[in-house]
Amino acid sequence: MTDYFALLGEARRPWLDPEKLKEKYFSLARAAPADAELNEAFRVLSDPKLRLHHLLTLEGAELTAGRPVPPSVAELFWNSGTLLREVERWLLRNQAAGSTLARALLQPERGKLEQRLGKLEEQLRATYQAELAQLPRGEIDWPNEMSRMVERYDSIAYFTRLLEQTAEKRFQLAAG
């Protein structure tokens, strides 16, 4: 596995300054012909979730599926799932509505769902940003911090996925 941190001349750590990373990438990209590996390194290190996954993999962490939902995400995960299922049920009812009148009668509920999704998205973004702010900015004592970094990665991964699902449902509601 290629060490993308080394490829871009960065120390292995969970947090990187996005502007400095961008400057390094463009400097390296200008100095050499097009390089798919360099592009991939920049893509991975620019994304907090992908960067943390890459870092943990390099450090030998076990990132297999089946770990429990981190406590910092559990309640929000449950509430998000409940609302996303409500939206899915509304979309199915709207699709099955046989007339313009039937679809029109569903519109007030649609507005409420859009509003709730907006609030959920705000809450998810704020919590996601708070989680990112807790990433260590310096070197890490890996043997002692590994489990905490894996839990932080799990939280970031859940928040990323929930944000994607929320955006998808908002789009579907707007199109429906």
C-alpha cells in the first residue's frame, strides 16, 4: 500500500491543514507530469474520513465491519434512521398516488418532512464539525491511542453517510 502522507511529504497525523495540503499538491503536480497516484493521494488526504481510514490502515488498525455504533453517534443515528424511513414511506405514498388531488393532499406532510430534514442536516453538520475539531493535530502515540482513533473514524464515517443519505432524501422530496 502506498503511503499517501509520504507521497505528499506530510507527517502521518489525523488532521492536516487543507490549504497547505493543496499548496503541496499543486507544487508537486506542476513539477512532474500527470500522476494518477499523486491525484489519488491528494483526494484521500483532503477528505477527513478517507484520510483517517488511510492513516489507521497504515498503522495496522483493524477496520473490519461489525463494530458497534460509537456512543457519540448512537442517538443521532437512531433519530436519523427514523426520519429517513418516514421520508421513504412518504415517497412511496406519493408515487402510488393515482391522481393530482391525492398528490396535492400529501404536500403539507412533504413540507414538514423537508423542514425536519433541514434541521437534521444542520444538527449532523454541526456534530460532524465538532468531531473533526477533536482530531489530534500533532503526532499520536499509536499503541495507546489506536482504539480512540478507530472510534473517531467510526463516528466520522457514520456522520458522512448520514449526511449523504439526508441530502439524497431532500433531493428526492424536492423532485417528488
